[in-house]
Amino acid sequence: MTPRSRVAAAVAAATAVILGLAACAPEAPGSGSDAGTGGQAVADPTLTIATTTDVVNFNPLVGNSRSDYWITNLMYPHLLSIGADGQKAPELAEKWGYVNSTTGFYELKPGMKWSDGKPLTAKDVAYTLNAVKKDAPAGTLYGQLTNFASATAVSDTRVEIKLSKPDASLIPEIGFWGNVVPQHVFEPAGSVAAFANDGKNGGWVSAGPYVLKSVQRGQSYTMERVDNYPLVPGGKPKAAKVVYRVYPDVNAEILSLKNGDVDAIANTLPPAQVKNLKSTPGITVEEVPGLGYAHLTYNMTKPALAKKDVRLALAQTVDYNAIRKVVLQDQAVSTGSSPIMPVLKTFYDDSLKEYEYNPDAARKLLEQAGYVADGNGKFPLNFRMIYSLQDPVTTQWANLVKDGAAKAGVTVQLQGLERNTYLAKTNAGDFDIYAGNFAIMDDPATNMALTYLPKGAINYSYVDDPQLNALIEKARVTFDQKEQVPILQQAAKLVHDNVYDNVMYTQNLFVAHRSEWSGFSVKPSELLSIVNPVSVASATKTAK
């Protein structure tokens, strides 16, 4: 799966605006908690983090489950990081932008090395991007490379990117979504789409703050510190080891956190647990900005769901207010059923209104679509909805979706799945309704291309609307943001009016850790939160 801010057509204007987004230094670590201040720091502690899933792929160019992302992110750096508003920030790259409308660049931080002592250079970056384009691995990065032609290392620290056509989002988006891998390790293995990167040939090679050392599937993943990590003060991570421990569910994670068996939980807390944990001695709860959304997607390859009236009827059977109030404890806000979230203020269109919860109106739409209810008020419509059992919030509101549909005479069969099975069925289109979350939807042009273009990597509705396609493609080649905004708003309105996606809410997220730990650097989304590389490397334990 998986697991994503994401400028005038004239070349000079394009260069000026994009370069204006570049910055010079990483954000300083910080924490929403003052826990641990004034005490004696523990030397070389072990940070134990809870997760609910095993790693499927150790190859960051393939993996897209949360555990894959959390662990490989600590080993393979990104060119760019991200802020709460979706704006990109430096990580491996100090500067980035466009030379002209079809040539981009990244300037790398000098002096970076892989854990085996070999230098990390622009050649590694160029190799990574070119290999992903050629081999088409099923990860997030490949989906960002539609208009990517090639990458060339023009010096040890500068990579230049040739585009097949202008794309205003490509440089910031692949900079954020793409991990850089070591050419000297991956190239001899052949295709990056097939390389397991399982550490069997002498272990893993890392350029993040930690490198994986041992794996016990279903139990734990142990990582050891890399002494040279220039992206944190002092150039060295605080914790000597990081251990990801696997638990069956979030309730088991929370119990272990309270007992002190783990120091932090990677996945976000169920809303009902937030208040309780905030009042629990020894536990600190951190708020994580949300850059994603929860949604229901209707598989339009199914004859009934290809009908707009059926999709709109289903959208009108969902009690959105109840989901946000009861399940999410008011820790979520409506997007107006728009695929552009309110936090992206420049692009958001508040004229779009949330679908009305009205089962009676839904019935009329179904009759309008030609369906006839039986004597019990049931229509001959039966849809299978898949969702991840490892997602406690979705697991709760799935039943509300089922109950709402039943009030309109529609049967929804719930199919809760183990997360990796859920991802496999999602990618195969083996569902009628997909219930899930996109963790980071930071750049509307890129997000819509991935979600609604015919070959989009996360086009789970299988929509192919020529008008929508044209708007998305136009937005992608429009460098002036003021000109891009109305194009994207038109596209969002098409998605909304045709129910190509039923976006239900964007959630305020919370994570928890033991109070003797501090120094975490919070980043937006569950994928980054307090388990992003700079945060984990900066975390400090204070003696009790």
C-alpha cells in the first residue's frame, strides 16, 4: 500500500517560484512535552516502539505498509521532509527546484555516508530514480514518476532531472516520497522491483540514523545506531538501539505502554483512548497534524457502482456527523466531501458541501436508477466492503456504514482483513467498497493524478473521466500557483459531484510515549508522527 505538498509557464518564473520553496537547514528537533527536563539523561538507551504488523518488504522502493515504512525510513533517507501545511523542507537535499520547465535539480548535503563507510553521492540518487522508472516496483515512488524521463549526477552533490513534459509538482513530490538506496548494494541484485533486500548477503547498508540488525517475524525488529548522522545535533543518534515490537492490536500496545514494556506506540491512538491516556501517570500524549483523509471508494468496474445515482445514494446513507462525534470523539473535521482538505488553505474550496445523510433520499435515487425494492424494502443490491482490522477507527465506523445502508434497503457485507491481506485485495481491485485512509495527501495536483487518472497508482474507484483527466493534466503543467488553484478546484468539484471518492473526514491524530522520553520531533501524519528519522534519532531518555 501504503505508504503522501504534494509557478507562470515561463521558465524564469517557474525557477523563481520553486526555488522560493527551498530552504537551507533541517528543522530543529522539539517536542510537545516538557517531560524529562531537568533530569539526568540515560546514556545509550534502547527505544522500544510498538507496531501491529510485520514488515512485508525491506526494500523501501517496494514496501508500502506502515511497518515497512517506519523501519526502512530509519535506514534510507528521503531528499525532502514535510511540514504540517504540506510544504516541503530539506532532508538529504539542501536545495531543490527547476532549471527550466523540463529540468529539475537537487543539491545534496555533503559528507553523507552509507553505514559501510562508502560515500552517499548524487550517483545513488540518480541510480535510485532511474531504476524505479525502469523496473516499475509497486511502491509509492513509481506512481510519482509519470513525467520523469531520467536523472543524471552532474557532480557528487548535484542531481539533475529531465522531465518528459513540464510538471510543477514532480520535483517536490519525488523528493519527499522517494527513499534513496545504495547503488553499490541494489544494482548488483538486478531489478529493484524484485530485490528482497532481506539482509542475507552480509546485512543491510543504511544512511539513516539506524540500520536493521536482526528480525524475529511476529515478534521484533532490532536496529542499531549509525554513529554518523549529520541531520541531528551532534551528528549521532541518542538511542543506541531501536526495537520495533509486534503486537496483535492497539489495545495490547496500550497495555504494554502502561506497563513500561514499550516506550512508544508507532500507530495513532483510537480516539476513545486519548483522554484516558492523557490522564495516565507516566504517559505523554503528543498531537500529530493530519495531512490525510478517511474515505469510502466505490469500485466503478462493478455494474451497479458504475451508476452515479447508486454511488450518490450510498454516500447519502453514511451518517458523517455520528462517525466524527461518536467514533472519533470530535477529533476530526469534514472536508465538505472534497478530496482537498481544509488544511491546504490555498487550494480548499469551502463552497463544496458534505453529502447529506438521508436514507429516504437514497431510496429515491435507487428507484431512479431502476431498482425495485422487495416487500421488506430491500433492493437487490449487495456490496462487499473491505477494511483493515488493524485500523480500530475504521473497524468501528464500518458498522455504522453497514447500518446506514440497511436503512436505505442496501446490504453491505463487512469484510475485515489482516492488514497485508487488505492491501493485497485493494491492489487487486478485489472489493466493491474500499474503506480506508490515505496518510498524506499533500499536493492536490499529484494526489489527484495518483487517485483519479486511469493509470493512477491509487485509483481504487477505477474512474476514467475525460474532463477530469484534462483538468488534472492541465494543473500538473501549470507552474503559477494562482492559475493552478481554480483548475484543481474544478477537478475537486467533479470528484465531489460524481462521487468518484467519498471523503469523510480529516483526523486530528494523537500518539503516546513514556514520559521519561523527550526530544521527539513531531511531523504530520501517522507515517511520520514521532517515528520519523530525525525524531527517533533525537529522542532522549531521562533517568527516573
